[in-house]
Amino acid sequence: MTSLLNTLIAKFARSFYLRRHNKAWEGVPRAKLPVSNLCIELEGRQVSLRMYHGNPDKPMVIYAHGGGWVVGNLDTHDRFCRALCLESGCSLISIDYRLAPENRFPAAHDDCLNASRWVIDNLDKLAPNNGMFILAGDSAGGNIAIASTLALQHQYGMAGCLAIYPATQHYISDLPSYTEHAKSGLVPARNMRWCLDAYLGDIASADPALERIFPGHRTSLKNFPRTLIITAERDPIRDDGARFAVKLHRAGCKVMYKHLETASHGFVCSEGNSSDFERAVSLASQWLATPLILISPQED
């Protein structure tokens, strides 16, 4: 009964999330640029991708959308992906991964990791790029981007990681923002807790397998590539992204941290063409425009 109830709640949440996105962007023209939809088969299942075509002298951005591993899809983050592609000049591929509670951990992480590997192995056959790539995402997608970076940095030369208000720790962690902004933004803390529980299912919070979804608990972040982390003030996990930026800095990684003082968690898809949306696109585009240092694959 609980499983069925969670599934019904998730379906309602997805519908609400998409409606809120559409309402926020109502009347705003969609940025025009070449876009292709792909469907690839990975380990016996199909994964949909959306490819935004940029310039051949820029890296490919591989993007995982946010939504707490429960909501979100290619459409809810289409506006942000278009804006980032248009302003940065980078081609971008967005991944439509499986969602919880129907598909629990590590389904979303596996889909994005395998799809990212497929994209990297086929860079010369996809939208224009210079042979380098950036892993990126917001919220749960930022978590997935970081996790995929950690998994792939030993195999591929990495050009960077972009994480917007990422989740890197369990909500039982001591984050003052979880209390301070429990109800002040677009996404209440209770919703975040429910989403994580829906994705993890019955897995105990102390299970070693969860190091993959909680990179903020790792003792070593050696060789993590150059990173941009953007956080929002009115966000229960504001302090999560800030702490992870500090951990990267202490590990000797090249990290840029930007905090948006008026933004709420979820602003890249649920607030329309706001000043915070434009600021995030601008920050990410400027960071993508800086000379890239390709980090060769190394062991920790």
C-alpha cells in the first residue's frame, strides 16, 4: 500500500512540477537553435537524450536534470539547456533518466553514468564539439554529475564539472540551512526528505554503497577536475553545496563558488526568465569560456 501511495504521490508531483514550469515560462519565446532528440539502448533499456547544437570549438556539456530523482524530464529543463547552449556556444546533451519511486537507487545514477559514457565515446559523431566534455546538473542532477565525474575521472580526461545547488549529503547531516530555509523557498525541506527516501527505499543511511550518492562524505576528492558550484540562498541544501566547494578547495582542486543571494532552490526551471536564471546562465557561460585544463585520468 505504501509503495502504491508513493507512486501516486510521485505522479501528482511530476504533473505539478511540469505545470509550474509551464506557468513560469508562459508567454516567453523559446530560444531558437538546432535541437535533436535521440534514443539509445543501454544494458537492455532505452534512454532518451536531447541534443542542443553549439559550436565546434567548445566542449560538450552532458546535463542531468534536477527534481529530487522523482520529478523532472527533458521538457522541464529545456529552457535552461537552450539558454546555456545559446549563451555559452557549447553543444549540450540532456539525459532523461529513470525516476523514483518506481526506479530506486542506483537507477538514475546508472542511467546517467552509462549515457555519459556513451556520449563521451561518441563525441565525434554528435553535435559540434572540440573533443572535451563537462558533466553538469542541478539539484539531484548536480549530485549525479558529481557522482559520474568521480566514476569517470579514472577512465577519461575530464574538462570540468558544473553543479547548481547540488545535494551531496544525506538530510540527516548537520546543515543549518535545512532549518533556516525549511519553508522559505520553492521547495520545502519536507519535500526534499520525501524525495530522497523515495529514491533510496529501504537502504540504510549507513550502507557503504551510498558513498556514490553522498560524495560530500568522501574522505578523498583527489584529482577532481575544475568545478563551478552555484548555490541559492532560499534553499534547504544551501549549505550542502557550500560545504562541498570547501572540501574541493581543501583537496587542492580548482573550484569556483558562486552564491545567489535572492534565489530559491529550483529557480533554473520553476521561476521563468528571472534575474537569477539569467545570472546562473551568465556565470556558467563565463566559466565554460575560460581556458580548459584537461585533467588526465588518474587513480586516487
